[in-house]
Amino acid sequence: MSTHEHGNHEQWDELAAGYALDALEPDEREEFLDHLATCERCRQRVDEHLLVAAQLGSLAGDDVAPPPWSAIRAGVVGDRPAPGDAEVVVLRRRPRLPVLTAAAAAIALLGAGAAWQLTRTTGPQPLASVAACRQDPGCHVIALDSGGGSAAQMLVHDGRAALLPTAMPALPAGSVWALWQLPRGGSPLLLTEFETGRQATPLKIGYGQTAGFAVSREKAGTTPTAPSVVVAAGSVA
């Protein structure tokens, strides 16, 4: 039986925070992804946590990545270990409940400050989250399905798109994901390549000319001209 009972959602919420921070061990990640495929609440939690990372990145500038878990860990869990093997052991240790609880708390605190600052300085952000997009009549939400359920959400507003992964599979070594815009006529258009996390990018053509979006798996170090192995896709209504 799973160590995380389905009736106790507090532990799943904490795993959602660890998943967003890429702080789960492989077995916990696999277990959480299995649960995520059937749990709308956890998909929303992951969406919220990924939004926080995107907001932090926006505050620093478009070219600055949000802080990784390793940069937050010391202030959340405690002092960082001395460099060397001891640090590797600590970082690879199976995350325990207090660590994940602290991670969730850090996300909540950072997110509150980032969201307040974004609202204060730039106004509403339609591409900030699925909920924010749905509140804006000019913003569109497109679910990208993998065949076994929703793998990601595409948010499109004013010529820009944001990809919010929710249950993307593990990326094989030597591979990258490619995000495609699918025209109503013509060949797929490559928007961006990525390995993990939320992605924001301008559209290549107008939304009205778009039939859908897709994510494919591609060989790293190449620039594909067409999708190789499509792992998720969704059509524009």
C-alpha cells in the first residue's frame, strides 16, 4: 500500500510542493505522478506552485531563471552542509515530512510577496495561472492530453503563450521537449525547446489561425523542423 494514504491529502499537498521544486526522490516522483493523473486538486496545487516560480522569475527579469530548490533550501530547512560528500548525501536523502512542509510554506510566503508585487507593478496577469486566464475573456486555456490524461495546459493571450506542465513524463537522457504551434493550414511551427518547468513564448501566427498545440520529444542539440515523438497535444476549440 502507498505510504501516502489517499484520504490524507495534506501529504499529497506537500509532495506537490516538492514536485514543483524538483525536490522529490525518483520513487516519490513516480508515486506522485500516478496520483496526479487522477487528482484535480493536486493538479491545481502544482499549477499554483509553478506559478510562484514563474512570478519570481518575472520579478527578476525575463532572462533570469527562478531560484532552484538548492538556493532556497538553506533558508527553509536549515544551514547548508559543508561542501563535499556530506552535502551530496543530504541533498539525495529521501525528503521527510518536515522538509516538504517547509517547502510548501516557503512557496506560500514567496508566492504571496511575488503575486502582490506583480499586481502592484504590472496589474492583472492573464497568463499567470489557469484561474487567472479563465477570468479574462481574451485568454484561452487549451488542455494538452497525453492519452492517459492531461499532461499540460496552454494559456494563450495577446499573441503570447504559456505552457504549464502538470503531469509530463520523465524526460529521457539526451532529449528535450519541443513546444509546437499547429496552424490550420501548413506545417507545425516550433515555439521553443525546454527540459522542465513552465515556459512562456510568443506565438508564431495568430491564435485565430491556430488549430492546436503539441509537445514532442526531440534529440538534444538539434533544431527539429517537425515533431518526432508527440507526447501531448490539444486542439483549439
